[in-house]
Amino acid sequence: FTSGTTGMPKMVYHVHAYPIAHIVTAVYWHNVDPDGLHLTVSDTGWMKSMWGKLYGQWFAGTAVFVYDFEKFVPGDLLHVIKKHQVTSFCAPPTIYRFFIKEGMDSESFQSVKYATTAGEALNPEVFKRFYELTGLELKEAFGQTETTIMTLNLKGAPAKVGSMGKPSPLYQVELINEEGQAVPPGEVGEVVLKIPEGQWQVGVFHG
């Protein structure tokens, strides 16, 4: 189900081939390590749980760390990351903000080699403070329940503060205006995926 941002949540219909597209999520965004331990913070009622805990991560052969809590306590989660030597980590920007407010230090994320974020806009100040404390660039991305990851800060490329990244190689992503025309750089547009008529695009919903 969609999150219901602009109305009531709607059921989104995917086929069983859908998870294959999340190889991009795990390998080229989360940068999971087959010999490592990955942790995505997400309640199982949110599509991000499938994105970050199951599909691509299992395809990539990494171990997935599951940490359930009734109430988010920043210090507890930092302790878990350090104790169990998590190597790749993904969470919404709010969690990174609370980590910084909690007074995290460089040792808190010593085992983490790669950190990603999605679900809301990343504040540039959070990016900068987290980098100062850990030496890790937060890699932001954007996707929807109807798709997989559409834009991302790819591994191997420097992260751009305030940017959701570049289009996934899976999709033809465009920004268009109300007339359906592509907008030039610097202009506001609506994010669309262009799919040839009569074809199915892996990772995109059916209805």
C-alpha cells in the first residue's frame, strides 16, 4: 500500500519479478558486503522494509541484521550498531539527526563502511555534521511504493549535498512540465518514468 501522502493509501499491484530490480538498491546504493552485516531501520509496515531488509540484500548475499524496538532510543540503536559491528546502514534523515543530538562520536560508527538515507529530504547540516563525526558521506536516494529506487547517489561517486542523486540505470527518468515537455536544468518539473507503450519495465507496478 502507498503511504497515502495525498489521499487514502492505495493498493499497488506488483508481480513476483519485482524484487529483482532491488539488486540496484542493495548493490549500487546500500553497497552491501557479502561478508558484512546490513541494517536498515524500518517498520515492517513500510515498503522500505522490503527495500532495505529483504529483496536486494538477499540477492546480494549479505547478512541482514534485524533490530525491533517499540520506541526509538538513539543511544540504544548506536549501542547495537557498535556491539554487533554493522557494516552498512540505512535510515531516514531524522534518525541521523537524533544520533547527532545524542552526542555520537567516531567510535559509534567505526564498523560502518557505508551509510545511506531516504524517506524525507536530508538537511545539509546533518550531512555535514555526520561526515565530520564519521568520515562517511550520506548517500541519499528516492523511490516510491510503485517502483524501486528511481534516483540515487551511486556508490563510487561523490555524494552531492541536497541531491537525491542521478537516475537509476534501470529507468528512463525525466522531469516534465504541465504540458508534458522535458524541462531544462534549473527548472522545476515532475518526476516521470518513460516506459515504451506495450512493454513492461522491471520494478514498476502493474496497477
